[in-house]
Amino acid sequence: MFDAINNLLDACASGRGRDSMHKTAQFLADYVAKHFGDEEALQKQYHYPHYDAHHTFHVNYKKQLREAVDVIERSGATMENLQSLTQQVNVLLNHIRREDKRVAAHVRKNS
């Protein structure tokens, strides 16, 4: 995931961002769907006490990311769409830093 994001940023810095945006957005949507599914299975297995809130975030985030990908597919790789995709990535990274660390701590504690 980090490689895909870095590659998009590098492409933008060299003037090739428009070529990479759709591919990166689709990769992120696919990655998030798999990651969230795997993570939720783990949460259920270890009876994570905050599963419901975490699941709700996942559902809403996947919807927002899918909408951003759909806009890119419809209107192309614009600066506005890049900004929207970047905002979605920032939300994901913050979620991983905070919430996923809590899940990992719970799993380690209960393994």
C-alpha cells in the first residue's frame, strides 16, 4: 500500500500523476477491501470489544473511497480528484496508526 501511494506521489512530482491516479485508486480500493475483511475476521476471532465501531468505520470508509474511485473513473485524473484521493489516504493512515494498533495490542494480549 505504501509503495503504491509513494509511486503515485513520485509520478505527480515528475508530471506523470494523471497516468497513475486511476491505477493507484483502484489498487487502494481493492487493498482496503481485503485488509478490512482480514482485520474484521481477526477481531471476531479474538472478540475485540470495539468491533462494532471499527466495522462501522470500515463500511463508511470503503463507501467514501469507492466514491472517490468512481469520480476518478468518470471525470479523470484532475488535481481536485488527486486531492480527494490524498485525503482518503490520510484518513486510512490515521486509522492504521490509531485503531489498528489497538486491535494488534488486543490480539497480542489475548493470544
